[in-house]
Amino acid sequence: MQHGSEFISQLTSIKELAKLIELQSEYAKNAYETFVAETKRISELYSDLFKQTARPFENLIEKNKAA
């Protein structure tokens, strides 16, 4: 949210179209990189959750193989 408010304040102070486009492109790039990083983090959390959930079943399967 702070990054967005800084972007708006910078946006309102720009007078040249080229600088406006540059600022907007930089903001979009940063937003995309943040989105990708957060998506990767969430994916890793779900993967860890699945592994923890499946662990008791793996143990049960191993016990049945040994019997």
C-alpha cells in the first residue's frame, strides 16, 4: 500500500510523457515481480502442507508393505 501511495505522489509530480511512461513501466514490473514471488511462496506453503498431511499415510503404507 505504501508503494502504491508513493507511486501516485510521483505520478502527479511528473510533467513529461516519457518519464510518466517510464515510471508506470517500472511500477508494473515491480508489481509483477512481487506477484510472482508471493505466488511462489504460497505454492511452497501448500506443498509443505500436503507433505505434512500425507506423511501419516506414507507410514501406514510402509507398515502394510512390511506385513
